[in-house]
Amino acid sequence: MKTALVSGLVAMAALAMVALVGCQKSEPGGRAGTDTFRLSVPALSTAVAQGETQVVRVAVERAEGFKQGVKLEVKAPTGLAVDPESTTVAPGDKGDVQLKITAAKDAPLGEQKIQVKGTPDKGDPTQMEFKITVSAK
């Protein structure tokens, strides 16, 4: 009985850690109060081999009073391509955007940073970056 209880507690703690490190969030963008949004990007580096593609989820998380569109602009270093490089999340959209990250066959090996900027229709932009680790194929 004690073993089952301890195992259950360990499993719950592991799930809580995954939830905590699953994504990282930006400073608020938009305006003051509830008219704000945040960007959510992967907290851990995403691995991609040279010549291959991985999909990464970026999200616009809206405060309750935020009813604006948000234009996302994504910048990648040389050797990495992002599709789409720019998109707009409309006010009624869920907010999830799937980015395809493709490493060129000669992309530099190691950790690279991709920047995401979110600009609302009105108010202040916010930005985040996430990491991609390029490996040899």
C-alpha cells in the first residue's frame, strides 16, 4: 500500500515537472490590465538533424479582455528556415501556430536561437526566443 502511494506521488511530481518545463512565456504585450497577451514557446531545445524538419508549437495566450489580432514574425539564423515566417492570429482563433523548422544540409551544428515577435493591432509588442539544436545527419 505504501509503495503504491509513493509511486503515485512520484508520478504526480514527474507530471508537474513536465508541465512546468513544457513551455516558457513572454512578458505581456498589448495594453494594461486584462487587454494583454503572452507568447508561449518551447522551454527545452528542439532537436533537428541537418536536412530535416521538425514542427514546433508557438501559442498566443490571451488575457480575458484581450480581443485583438496578433501578428507573429519569426526570425531564424542562417542555416535554418521557418515556415511560416509571418502569420496573424485573428481575435477568434485558438492561438496555436505550428512552425516548421528546417535545417539546411549544411546548417551549423549546435544550438541556434529562433526569435518570435508578437505585435497586437493596438498596444505594445512582446517577444520570446526558443532554441533549436542542429545535429549531423
